[in-house]
Amino acid sequence: MARLPAILLLCLAFWAAPSGALTFTQEEQAWLQDHPVLRMGIDASWPPFEFRDSQGRHQGLAADYVKLIQERLGVRLEPVEPRNWGEVLEQARNGQLDLLPGVMSTPERQQYLSFTRPYLDFPIVILARDGGPQPKSLGELYGLKIAVVEDYAPHELLRSGNPDLNLLPLPNVAAGLQALATGQADAFVGDLASSVWSLRQLRLEGLYISGETPYRYQLAMATPRSDTPLVGILDKVFADISAAQIEAIQDRWVGGVIDRRPVWTTLIAYGLPALLLIGLALVFVLRINRRLSGEMSRRALLEDELRTSEQHYRGLVESLNAIAWEMRLDEHRFTYVSPHAERLLGYPWQTGSSPVSGSAPSIPKTPSTLNMSATKKSPPGATTASTTACSLPTAASCGSATSSPSTPRATARSSAA
């Protein structure tokens, strides 16, 4: 029992240990032992990601991540600085470099480089100047002269995906922005962070972000495809960096980058037509509902009028001191006989099980009864047929009814004397 608390404390100690502690495979450990010094290709003209300060030190967001990697791995990263970024990529293609600390994966680069997971993500934007064209999307760049940094990711993406664009490759971001400010270019395409940083450093007036491309600048690290173990090692280092450390690095270099595109212009351009369409749809629906409500009200009023008229007509017919009847000639049956038939004839007049389904019973032929006679049936092809009904001796006139083939129903009424 005395050992139980010690075991529990030991378990708690293991649980409290950092879950992100670096653990490498034997292959990765052997690779690190064989490569105590790594050659690192840098771009010293790409602030805030990579640049040389006034004392010649490697500074920037990528440089801070490099320091963390050296501390975690216990290796030394030796900067190699060619003349431009194109030479950096060429040396990496030839296997002369071990690591590129700040680079974006593109289809062209994937042929000779292996990439870590991205550690920073920014949009690739379009910059314009006051008084010049104001492209808001990639499609509006056609017909314009577009400044880009030579061999940077935006240049590769536009060159391969949009070969018809008129591109003006320049050595760095500052040169591209100055070409835009002086009218040598109509627009500049680059990542948001370095573009805004250079605008502030150069203090160029009249330049602003006018639009955005569908591309994203996802900054990662890369190694030659022959150094595959290093990619897995670097991914483990990135996973081991705490969120607070990442936030501190990014806030230092890109925390003040704000997208100042005219949001209200975009909202008015796209939101107002949408609101108008919604409003028109609502008006249309309301008008349809009002019209349907009016039709239903008129139909209900008409049904009430028809019901009232039918009741009035039935009341008039049934108040007569005579027999009113209705008959279907094609079926030889009565469909209606007024209630006065029983009182005037002296016995109930039935039309069968229901007023519309029976046939008239035979009537005794006596002087005090109703004599019914019918004309001869019309020959085939005749258009009408008639029948005559006579009232009691107290009745002085007879009623007749006719029907046509399209309306095989006949009615007759006899007036009281």
C-alpha cells in the first residue's frame, strides 16, 4: 500500500511532462549526426521575412524560426547568400544547399524540392496607384503591364497559370513598387506582408491595395529531394513550437499588416444589387399573395351568391301550388320532383332510392289522377326530344321540356289554374 502513492506520483509526473517533446527515429538521429552544419540559402532583400539589418545580421520572420530550429536540433545553420533569389533556387536544384528557410511550394519547385507544412499564410494581392488602372481581380490584369519580383512565387504562378499576362520581372519588392509609383507598371502583384512592409519603409504615396488574386502565399521551409529525412525533422520542430512562441514571432514582424482595401466599395458593388434582387423578390411574392387572397375572396363571395340564388330559386319553385320536375331523357328517369307532388297526387312520388337515381312509378289512370303522356320518341339522329306532363283536373295547363344531345336533361313545370 505504501507504494501506491509513489506510483500515482510517478504517473502524474509523466502526464505533466510536455507532450510535444521531440522524439526522432534512428534514421533521423543518424542524419542529424552526419549533418552538424546545414547550408541555408537566404534572400536578404525580402523584408519582413528575410533581410540584413544595418549590422549585417540575418533578420526577419524566417530568421526567428531558424533560431528556434538551431536551439531544438543542436545544429548550426550557415547562411549562404547568392546575388538574387533565382540563384538561390538554382543552387538548391543542384544540391548545393541543405535548407531554404522561407519559400512557397509551387508546381515548378516541387520537381526538385521537398516542403514542410506551411508556417505562415498570406493572400497574394494586387497594388495600384491613384490615377491609374484599378484592377480588383486577376481577370482585370489583362492588357496591363504588371510588375512582379523575378522568380518569386507570384511570378511563377502567373507565368504558368496566366501566360498571356504582360509581366515585368524586377529584382525585389522595392523595385516593383517604385516601378508602379513612377508609371513604369500599371499594377504590382505580391504577397500582402512584404508589400505593406515595403510601402511603409519607402513612404510611397498614392499606392494602395486594389484587389486580390485567387492565390495564397503559404510560407514553408524546403530541402532538396535527396534530403528527405530533414523534412520530417523540421515538421516535428514546428509541432513542438508553442502557440505563444508562434504568436510572438508573427506579431513582431507581420502583426501590424492591415488590409486597407476599400471594403465599402466592394460591399456597395456586390451587396446593393443583391439587396435589390431580394427586395424585388419580396415585392413579387407579396403581390402574388395579395392577388391570390383577392381571388379567394372573390371566389368565396361568388359561391355565397350562387348558394343564395339557389336557395331563392328552390324556395320559389317549392312555394308554387303545382308539380315541378326535372328529368334526364337519355336515362328515362326523374332527377327532381317538387314536394307538392305528394299533396296534389295524394300519394308520395318517389324517384327511387334517391332523388337522382330512381325512375317514376306507374300511375293509375283514373280521372282523379295525373295523366302522363309523352310524345313519340324522336327518330335516330334527331336533335331534341320532348315530353308533356299534365296536372290534376284543377290544373289548366301543361308543361313541356326539351333537351339536346349535349345536355340530356329536361325540366318541366305546370302552373296552377
